[in-house]
Amino acid sequence: ITEAQWQNAVEGYLNTQRFNIIVEPQYYDIAANVYDRLKSQIEGVTLVNTQALNLKVETQENTLASVVSSKNRYARAYANYLMGRVVLCNDVVELKQHPIAITAGCMLYQGKGLRKIPEDIYRIPYIGKYALRRQLEIVQSDFKQTKEKCDAIETSVKEINTALEYIAECNFGLVE
């Protein structure tokens, strides 16, 4: 992804299509047979028919495809196919001027409707050379927050246990 501010929009728009499998056209039929044999173990991803991609389609400027680059010509053609009609917009008012459009804040206009792409879809990045580094940062941050919450709970439990011990030691003058 060549423009960092569009990372979430690309990830969110593609959603599960980020994980589609791209093979050289001459290997598509072999890959299809392997996928068919392993279909009970692999689901939810698409094997892209690279034989059917138009490699001559130019990337349209100001589209979601224009902020993605790839050294693989089939991945590039597939990006054009999936995102070449999605217009980049600066604000939500501008979105309705296009059949399909998106903002960097992940507001998507499609099918005559506006919706926010859920953050859970794009929170963890998978595309680009910095995605793994960012994934590690997110996991470390999540771990730190979880550890802080656990520490706070442990402190509360200790305080409650101490209070219960004091209460147990108290003699309230109850008559037997």
C-alpha cells in the first residue's frame, strides 16, 4: 500500500479477499485440484482464476487500486479488478457522487448506501511490507493492556481478601 492513510480502507474493503490465493495461470488447474482435495481443511479463501484476468487494464487514478502496488502482475491485475472502480474521497458528502467510493476513515458508499466498515475487519493489517511489524506492535500493545487489567484485578482480589480476613477476625458480640 503506497499511501499509509489508505491502509485501513484497502484492508477493510477487501476484507476476506485479502487472503485469496494467486497462482501463475499455468498452475491454476493444478491448484484447483489440490484445493478441491483439501477443501475440508481450507475454506473461506478463493483461488483466483488468473487465466481470466485482463493484464492490460490500466490502474485508474484516484481509485483504491491506485494506492496499491505489486511486483506480481497477476496480483496487480486482480487489485485493479477488485478495487479499480472504488473512488477515493476526502469526505462523506463526496461519496454519493460515485457508484462505489470510500474515505480513508473507512466510510464506504456502495449499492446506493453508506456504511462504516467495522474496525475489527481492518484493525490488524495483512497487506504490505510493514504489516507484520504492525501486527507485532498490536499484539504487544494488547498484551500490555491485558496484563495491566490482570494486575488491577489481582490488586482488587488482594484488597477484598484482606477485607474478608479483617471481617473474619471481628467479634461482633454475637451470643451463642
